[in-house]
Amino acid sequence: MDIEVTWLAGSKALLRYGSVEMDCALGKAGITANKREGDHATPVGRFPLRFLFYRGDKLGKPQTTLAGQEISPFDGWCDAPDHPRYNQYVRIPFSASHERLWREDDLYDLVIILGHNDAPAVAGDGSCIFLHVARNDYQGTEGCVALKKQDLLTLLAALDGDSHLTILPATE
């Protein structure tokens, strides 16, 4: 399934697949063709949907064909460009800088890992680019794509074995 994200303005965007359209949030700095670690921008490009992490204690196993597992308090993702595990799953405790997947808020109740900068990862070219739950007001992310929880569950149920998300470049 092909999923397209069209940037609208600031961190606001529209996600489409088939005849379905959903509001979504992007990075606080909008979109970029030259993603760098910490720039708060969402990278443009076509990315496979690699894996799903979900909070089983909050919502159970979502209906989807995407491979996945429950998040535990020991799950993380390395965001330290100088570490050999950069932009990879890690177990916590972990000595280098990392993102915790187990959060107190709802933003990571559903986390789809996007295949950005991972074949192989290039130090500094961005890490932790996820599709996750949006804040209620679609506030900008650190560079991820974010949907309302119900919209993300709907999307997960529609995925097929070869789903890709394309973040389109801005048009003038």
C-alpha cells in the first residue's frame, strides 16, 4: 500500500491512502530534503514501514499485518550519531543517548518504525523517524509523522505486506 503525506504549512500535513485522508503532524521545522540529527524536520522521501511497537497494557494488540511487539519499559532507540547502534533498537539501560519507547503520555502507544537512514545508518543523518500518536492539537514533532490514535489504528488495519510512506517535497 502506498501512503502519501503532503505538507500544508508549518508542521501541518495531510496523509492519504486510497480514498482516505487524515490530518497529521510533522516536524516542528516542517520538511527537509537534507535531514540532520536534531533539526526538528521531517525528511522527504519514500520509506518502508519496518516494525510496530505498541502499548499492550493500554490498547492490546492492534489489527495489522505489520510485524510488531509490545513495548516494555526497557525498549529504546539510539539517537547518538557517534555510537555503533545509531538509529537502531536498544535495550535500556543503555549508555549512549537514546529515545525511550515507554512513555507516560500516549504519544508512543503506537510507534511504527519508518525505514529512514537505516540501510545502513549514516551518522548524523537523522534517527528515530517514527509514525506515532499525535498530540490533540497536532503540535509539531521532533521530525516524526503523527496521527490521532484512532486514525493510526485505522491505518494499521489497512496495511499490506509492502506498505511504504512517502513524504512529498513541498510544491511552490
